[in-house]
Amino acid sequence: MGLFSKGIKLPKKRLGTATFDLIETVLPKRAVLPLKQYIGEPAQPTVKAGDKVKTGQLIANGDRDNALPLYATISGKVVAITEHLDHKGTTVPAIIIEADGTDTWIKSPTEEENLSSLAPLEILERIHKAGLITKGLLPVPLVRDLVPVDQPKTHLYLTGTRVVKKIDTLLITALDPEPSLRANRYLASIHNEELSYGITALKLITGAERTLFVVDKNSPPCPQLHDMVAADEEETTGITSIDGRRFPVGLSVPLLKATLGREVPIPYGHPRDVGVAIYDIDTVVSIGTSVHRKIPQVDSLITVGGGALSKEGIARIRIGTPIGELIESLGGFRENPAKIILGGPMMGMAQYDLAIPITKDIPGLFALRRDEIQLTEGYRECINCGLCVKVCPVNLVPGMLSMYCARDRFEMAEQQGLFSCIECGCCDYVCPARRPLVHFFRHAKNQLLEG
Ligand code: SF4
Ligand code: SF4
């Protein structure tokens, strides 16, 4: 961890209960499926209101790269194709399906054992067809993020020098974006046959010669990962453990610094610029499933937590489940929540409508009690204490940035590195003036992106 010393060490209270229990949930009565759950173009519906659909059936087409196909996540009847609110507060077109309660699948999955005979483009095609996206701040179709070994991308460094970088390392992380989220650490602790298919697929696509697992030293043991390291006679697979409680070490930019000592160029750099393909275990397992069994993504593994929820743990739920239905299926609220968040408590977004659906880019749902939240009402002027600078993992000056944003001087904020901000919330967390810094930054980015 000596390579990454910024960020913050979260107190136990902010980590939530460290349960890794898998909770049973029931199928939703309705699924709300936005045509776009990533940055890109929306998929085009292939069904209309009144059509009956089966689970796994294609309901909207998406071209390669900019749009992804969309599949029914429950069987039932399409009741509407209409505008619906998403977790970012925007209205998006969505297909709404009412369940018939049978969960009838369109077809049984096929299995293909020998992936090594597949060409990288065939593997990419299967990943695209499964509708997989990247994790993180700006989710994109996963195929846009993957660089085939025979088609390396050219990248522009800030110095103006164009370079083509070969991927030398496949870094697979068992850390979660925030310590309160636990899906990756849970997946790393159990055996999952799709994981090795996912790794094979990624190595074939990227040409990476070395694989490095990163695990959290505070989490349950990961026997499958250790077995894979031991079984690799060529010794190209390794494992390293770090302290996942130092937030935000689970995010790719700080994680690369913490594990390999490589710095991603900011603001517009990518891990591939330093020769690394980095994916979390959940994504690698999904890749394995899509390539090995050719089934689309219809569900998602998310963390559910917070003192106001009756049950906490990890839940596999169908994409499109409205959050109200998910909460009901968890036994409802233990007490009235002070705040409901989609994402994690540090980086997630507060929600005000229980009809919002869980989409592919949402890693968690938290219903927090009053004593679990930090209120930011009545913030004060910056007192230049410098605490935010000390913790910022990407070396920004958040206090100054926030002043530009608060005065609508967005271009100045951009010049000072606004788009390098990974919205981790560390600056918010330490600010004694309670300035809602991430809120300022998100607003400024939106203003600049919308032109
Ligand atoms: S400025 Fe952005 S990256 Fe830096 S601490 Fe604040 S939220 Fe995190
Ligand atoms: S922590 Fe808050 S008060 Fe201190 S410099 Fe940063 S923005 Fe200003």
C-alpha cells in the first residue's frame, strides 16, 4: 500500500455490517428496462406493447460499439414502451414487462468447453451479444473497452506524443469500488467455473502474458484464486493482497498505483495506456458466462445494506427490478430510512422514487438511518484548510475546483482538472465546511458535457 497513501481510512461505522450472506430474493412482478444503461446510443425495440416475451429474449437491437442489445429479464407481457425515470434523475425510454410468474426462458444455454479455438473477434461478438458493460463512473459497452491484441488502439498522451501500448498485464480485482460493497469479495471467496473461462477469453482478446489477482487482506479467503496461481506451471499468474479499507483503492486508477506502481495519465487516460487490462471478478465471471454458455446478462449481483433495511448482504436480482419491489422482497424497512442510495454510501446517488429500476451499472442499494448519514445542508465558504488536497487520490485541489464550479466558471474548473475527478467523495468526507464538493463537480461536468 506504500505506493498509494492518499484517500481515507473509513471508520467501521461507514463500512456497514461485513456480512457476505447471499440473500434469496423473489422475481419482480414487473421489470423496467431502459433502452440505454451505458454511455452510447439506445437500443431499438424489436417488440411492441402487448407482445408476450420469454426470459432471455431479445427485445431491442443494438449495433456493435455504440449500442447494446437488450433482453427480457422476466417472462411475461410487454405493457408499455415509454419514458421512465432512472437513478441519475433523467427520463429515458424503457420497455416495461409485467411478469407471468413462470420465468420461462427462450432457450436453454449451450456450452462450449474449448475457447482457445475462438478468434478474438468471435469472443468480442459474444460479449457484445450478452449486453455487458464496464463498471465505474462512465459505463460503456464492454466491447468498447477491450482492445484486441491484433488491433491495438493508438492513444494520445497529454504530452502530445502518440503511442501504441501493448497490454502486458491482466489485472483481476476482488476489491469492490467501495468497502461497503461486497459482491466482488463474495465472488472471490466461492468457486465459480465461469471465472476461468472469463480469464481465458480476456487473455485471448488482449494478449496479456501475465495475470495478477488483487485481493483484500481483510476479506474471506479466496481458495480458487490461490489454486489457479499454484496450478500455473509457467508462473505467469500471481496474487497480491492489499488493505481494501483504504478508500478508494478499489477504483482502477488508485488500484494500479497501489499494485503495480503505474500511473494512468489524467484526465483522459485509460489503464491500457500503461499496458494493463483491469476488470473486477464480477465482470470476468460475466464474460466467462457470455463466451462459454452464450447467455445474455439478465441479472446482477448487488450489495444490499444500511441500518434501515430488514436484511443486509448480497443479492442476485433481475435487471429492471424496481427498488420498491427489491426492498419488499428483502422484508421491507426495519425503520424509516433517512436516505436511500443506489451505488455505495460514498459514491452512490440518493433516490426519491421507489419505482426507479436496478440497472446494470448499479452495484448496491443502501437504506440508511439518520445516524448513518452525513448531512451537508448549510455548507460554509472554503476555509482553505487543505484537507481535501491531502486526501484526493488524483492530486486535484478540490477546494479551488469547487469555487470555480459554484461560480459557474466551468471552463476554469475544466482547466484545473475537473474531468480527472473520479467522484470518490473523499474530499466531501473530510471537508470541515461541509461543502458538497462532488455535487458541484457532477453539476459542472454535466454543464460542460451538455455544451
Ligand atoms: S476531487 Fe474528485 S477525485 Fe479528488 S477527492 Fe474529491 S471526489 Fe475524489
Ligand atoms: S476541505 Fe473544505 S474547507 Fe478545507 S480546503 Fe477543502 S473545500 Fe476548503
